Amino acid sequence: MAMELQQRGFSLFWQQTVALLKKNFLLSMRSKRATFLQLFSSLFFLGLLFGIQKGMDFRSKHPSTIRAVNDPQPLTNPPIPPCEHKFFIKHPCYDFVWSGSGNRRIQSIVSGILANNPGRPIPSTKVKSFGTKDDLNNWLLSDPMRTPGALHFVERNATVISYGVVTNTSTYIQVPRASEDPTFKFQLPLQLAASREIARSLLGDSKFSWNVGLKEFARPALQVPEAGDSFQDSSFGTIFSPIFFYAVSMFGFVFQISTMVLEKELKLRQAMTVMGLFDSAYWCSWLLWEGIMAFLSSLLIVLFGMMFQLHLFLKNSFLIVLLLFFLFQLNMVGFAFLISDFIRKSASTTSASFAIFVIGCGTQAFAGWLYGDTDHKTRYRRILWSFFPPNPFSGGLNLLLSAEEHGGISWSRLSLCDDSSCYSMLHYYRWLIATFFLWLVLAIYLDNILPNSAGVRKPFYYFLKPEYWTGRGEEKFKENALCCGSGSAPPNDSFSQDDEDVLDEENRVKLQVKEGNVDPNVAVQLQDLYKMYSRTINFSCHSCCLICCYCRCKIKKPFKAVQGLWLNLEKDQLFCLLGPNGAGKTTVISCLTGIIPVTRGNALIYGNSVRSSVGISNIRKLIGVCSQFDTLWDALSGQEHLELFATIKGLSRTSKRSEAKKLLADVKLDDVAKVRAGSYSGGMKRRLSLGIALIGDPKVLFLDEPTTGMDPITRRHIWSVIEAAKQGRSIILTTHSMEEADNLSDRIGIMARGRLRCIGTSTLLKSRFGAGFIAKISFSKVANDVNAMENTIDSKHHEAVKEFFRQRIDVTPKDEDKSFLTFIIPHEKERLLENFFAELDNRKTEFGILNIQIGLSTLEEVFLNIAKKAELEVAASEETIKPLILPSGTTLQVPVGSKYVEIPGTISAENPRGLMVEVYWEQDDHGNLCISGHSDETPVPPNLQISTSRLVTAKPRV
């Protein structure tokens, strides 16, 4: 009995929304790096801004390099400073280094310099001397940054003593301290000390007074902040602060757009929709989650800004600043919804996000200028400018920065403009709110009219249709009625069904539709189901070098994926749909589950039409789908997957947990229920997908190759699960495993080229479409006369049996080895088999036969025969040709599928109809027919119908 679904209507919508919120929360918690960056990146950026602010605030107070010097103060007799005061000095260092140590008079002068240094005699341990100038220079080059400066002394004569000063004249900046001017700090003190002591030596007066004052030239202020100005008051702060605030607010946008596009690319959203997810719940969950993340991010930005004492956060109202950051990030949430509609691959999201970020950075520099322009002529330009979300955000930031000198902005001044802007903070709020709703509405609209992952879209006027709002659509099927967006109806194909069982099934369904009979045992009914993909044009450009590119246009012809299926699928049965790749199996399932619309015809699932929105909505409550490819979140566990889809189905809290536990045990995943799906093997993922399909006890189950990647033991167990699931359900299974189809199916249908080619039980198909009966002869072993220790097979027995089969029923072995001979006996020989096998059994001893096994052809042979026949039909209709090279060197162009082909130019008196060859065809890995070989050239029999060929090349016949 089907499980009672507890939720309906609004309660189901809210339950789904909460489940998706939980899913987003779990994914965020398990992607810790991305979540940390989204919430705490502001700590790094604002910390960096804080460091720059402190450095510039300190520089603005430095008197000698930055601010205006109107009345310079004199510096009298500056001492030689300790070497440790030099920026980036190495240790140990020297306060005084000199050359000329071999001269007694110079030694006396140096002793005076050391002893008479104002305020601080220089100790001998901080002095280094050299005999010559070259020695000192070599030391400075070999071991730099050991001293701030040095002196070279030379005694010319008794009255002339010269000296030279050596200092590193590069200006150093050591943040957060100040800049260093080596001229005033080191060179001039050395110069004054040397001049003073030389003068005292020449005068012979050690007490000679020597007072020298130094004074800078007066100068105007440089183009930098004046002393006392803050970082935000500077032009640098005004221009670049908004960029920092903009950068920390963009992380959520980048992660959101990447996650949303990835869900579409992996068809996770499609999987949830097929299981009954409301679009409204999908959008609402994303909006609530990203809104919460935007609020937390904005709150942390403001708190970190206050922690770093940034004036924008301290001087303006807390709520006003918080609201600006929150509204901007919320606006970017809507903008991300919109941008994600245009991106199909998650690999492209990084480039798109970075491009938007760079454009936003570029527009920051113009926001203050444009919003400050009060000219009425630029009004429309400002309006267009404001549609890009970073622009009104930057305008609001500039308004907050400029309001600092007036005490900041409070709630009472929310609607007031200042002198630098024609807009108030309230204006920016309104813009961000209005454009958020604009992006949200556009995103939902474009999500419906742009092709989804299945290539389906609604018409641009879909919201004007009453059924979109009421949920009620046309339930009854009308001949040639069209589904929205499916294009024009194709003409009815006039092909005739080859198989009588397919024709009987079609007539049975047609009669039921005509008379309006409803068979209570029929769960799914296909009524002339037809799907054609219309012609598409793909235009793409590729770069071939740095400065040029090439573009190409690819046109895809219309493709008939499914052509007129009439079919009844009954309850308590498993219908297996077989066919080569591209036959239309997955397309049928996609049409029945509402993933893609039908082009013509209809399908009813428990009376609900796939051609109406309300029908699809009801169908998705009744079905479970195991898609061809696993649609799972790597970061969620198996149990979390099942509970999520159980919630989407509408199960109550207690029901979903017990149901998830039961299904995990059924598919043998209970031991790894809490392990993330990304760690599962391929077979484990398929089992989890099967469990998801079974959640909610669906009445119709679609299984698209459910056992792919499973080991034989697990596959057998899953077969038992599927077999048990038949009770009370109709199951549609597609598979490439003939063994699976043979074991599970109650009925089998084989499709090829979009058409149902045959239908029936496995035994029926084998008997009707197989190559015939399979006879497997095994031989006993006899002792060989040459080597009695080794048992071998008497080859004479093989030849005798082969001759017996050839003479009696005209067949040759298909396979042959030392112990077995395998024969395929056509159906037309069936009347001969009773006497044939009776005689063979009587002669077992004569032929050395150990055992005789007789059976029908395998289902695989039936499958290959049907697929080959379909390819022959297509080749005949398209008149496809293939080259055939004969041993003589002659090359012929023969129609694909032709069995007997004439050889042009071979008619003679001896062979009035010419010569021919029999061509053998097989299918390659893609299902296409190719030539596997041909017979020898033989005369054309009188009554044989042969195909004509075209001679391409010929060599002379000998």
C-alpha cells in the first residue's frame, strides 16, 4: 500500500524550503574554506586598510618631509647619533668610522670628535679606523649597512687638513615609523664634528667655541594630507577605501553563482524537480539562505570596521552603515540569480564573477563625480549608471565618507543631501531595494524562457496563461495538440509496423482511447508518443592566436527521437525497454517524467496527462526516478540524500527517517549511511540513486540503467530489490544487460531509431526474432595411441558430426574448439529437428558425443538482429553506400545492407547475368553497419534478386 504523504499545498512548500535550507547549511559547513572566506575575508581586508591608514596618518605628522614648513626651527650643534638609529642597520654596527689612522695629528682630531660629541661621548667599541681611504671604501662595499657614515682625513701640509664625508644618501621609509633623511640625520653631524675639531687643532685651542645652527628652507605643503588629517580625509582614502569595502562584500556573490550553476550543470535541480520540488521552494530557499549569509557578512564587516577604529564605522550610525552593506549584498544575491541564468558551465563562473568585480572596481572612481553632478542633463545618465549594483553602493560609501567631517549620518539625516552629492542615503537604499526585486523577477522569468539543462523552455508569454497561475491545464488529449515550446507538429509518419505484436498493442491502445475505456490494470498508457528535436544552430568562436580568432556555425538537422509509441504498461509488472544508444529509451523516460515536452501524442500515468502542468505536477507525486547518471551532492551522506528527497516528496519527519533507514538497508548502504557520497564507489552511488527512486513508495518507477558499475554479487541483490518492488507498482527499466532484462522483465520492448520494433516476453522474442535453435555438442575423451597419458579429442568425430549436420539440415558450426561444436539451426528447419536429433542421439557412441544441449537463441542475438534490421531500413531509405574492394583490386560502391551485389562489366556468353558476390554485414561499436567480408565471385542465379553497384576502380582481369 502506498505511503501516505503528510504534506500538501503551502505546508509542503514550506517543508521543501526548510529542507533545502538545511541542505545549503550542510554544504556550507562542509565547505569550510569557502564559508570562512565569505564571512571573515573582511577581517583581512579591513586589517590591511587599518595598516595603511596608520602608516599614512603617521606620515602626515612628520614635519620634515610632508607637511608645510612656514617657519623652520634651527637645529644647533646636532650630535653624531648612535648607529642603531639608522633604518635597517646590521649588528654589530659602528657610530664612527674613519681613515687616516697612520697620522698622529689626525688621531688627535678624531680623539676630540669622540670626546666632544654633544650630549654623548662615543665609546671606542663603536669606532673603527682604517689606514687609507681605499681600505675604508673596500670595507664599506664588502660589508654594507654596518655604519650610517664615515670620514676620510688627509693632512696636506701644516696648515691644511682636508676631509670627506661618506653616507648612504638613499631615503628609507620604515612603516609605521617615518621616513629617514640621511643628509640631516647623519651627514651634517659628521661634517660639523670634523670641521670643529680641525679648527681647534689648527688654532691650538681645544676650548675654541664652535656653535653652528642648521635650518631648513621654508616651503609649502606637498600634495599629501596635512598634519592631523585622517586616512579617510585624504584623496587616497576617498578613492581607495570604497574599493576595499566593495571587495569584502563580493565574496558571497562569487560563491553563490558558482554553487547555483554547479547544481544546474550536474542536473541536481532537475532531479529534485522530477521528484516533486516546487520552483517557488527552490527560489525561496536560495533567497533565504543567501539573505542570511549576506546579513552575517555585513554585520561582521561593520564590527571589524569598528574594531579597527575606521572612521566610517565610528562616525556614522551603526544601523545606517549596516543597512548599506546588507542591501548591497542582498542586491548582489538577486544579481547572481540573474547572471546564473546565462551560464551553463561552472568553469565559466570564475571568469564571469571576476569580470563583474573588475568592472565594479573601475566604476568606483567615477561614482563620486557622477552622483555629485547636479546638472539636469545628466539625470538619465545617472539613472542608467545606478542599474549596476556596485555604483549606488559606491555612492553611498562616498556619502558616508564625506559626512565624517560633519559628525556623520544619523537616522534624522537619512534623507538629507550634502554639498558633494545630489543624492541622499535614503535614495541609495531605495535604488538597491528596487533593483534587487528587478533582478529577482528577471531571474525567475529568464529561468523559464531560456533553455534549461534538457534544452526545454517556456514561451515568453507563459505568465499570461491562466494555467500558470491556477495550476489547471487541459487534461484531455487532442490530436496534434502542441506543448509549449515544442515547435510545430510534425506530419504523421506513414510507416507500417513490421511486428504483429507491436501492431496488436497499438490497435489495443487506439481502441481504448477511441471508446474511452479505462483499464484499471494499466498504470501508464502511451498514445502516439512522438518527440522530434527541431533544427538548432550553434555559433561558436575560438581564438587561434593572441590577435585573431575564427568562428563557425554548426546546424543540427531535425532529429526524430521517438516516433509514435502506442503502449500499455500494467501494474505489478516490469517492462524492460531495450535498444542501442540513441534508440530513444531515455527520451521516452524524459517525456514521461516531464523533463522534456512531447511533440505529438500524449501519455497518461494513472490518468494524468504529461501535456498539462497540473498533470505533470500530479505525476511527480506518483513516480520515482533513477536517472541514467548519478545526481548526487558529494558533500552529503547517503542518509542525508534520502531524507532530503523524502522531505521533497512530502513525508513527515518521523516517516522520512524510518523510510531512509529501511531503504539504506535494502540497498546495502546502512553501514555507510553517514559517509559522504563523494567517497562512494560507482556501484554504491547507483545503489543510492535506486534508494532515492524508491523513496515515498512511488506507484510508477523509472529505472534508467540502475545496475551500471555494480559487481555481480551486488547486482544480484539489487535484482531481488527490484523484483520485490514490483508489487503494487509499474516499473519501466532500461538496461544494456541482456541477462538483467531476461531475469527481471515481464515484458520486453526493443526500440531502434525511435520506433518500437518488437514487444513480448523474453521467450516469445527469442523464438520469433532469434537466429533459431542453438545446439551444443560436447565430446568424450579417448586415449591417444601415441601418448596414452594424455587425453585428446578424436578429430574424426568432429568431422563426422559436422558432415552429419551439413547433410541432414544444411548448417555449419558457429563455434568450434577441442571439446565442443556449436550450431545455430534456423527456425525454418524446425520440422526436421525431431527426427534429426533422434538419429543423432542413437549415434552418440559412433560420433563420440558426450552430451547434446538444445536451446533458443539468446536475448542478445535478438537485440542485435533487431538493431541490424533497423539500420538496414535506414540505410535503404537514405541510400547510403560503402566501398567494397574485391581480391582482383576492383572497388565497388555498394548500397549499405545489400546481401547480393552484381559486379559491373562481367556479363558474357558464359555468364549471361554476370558475376556477383555475397556481402556480409556487421555492426561496429556505434551500431553502424560496416562490411565484414564477402564471398567469392560466382555467377548470378537465374531468379535471384540482386542489388546494383557502381564501379569505382577496376583492374584488368587475367
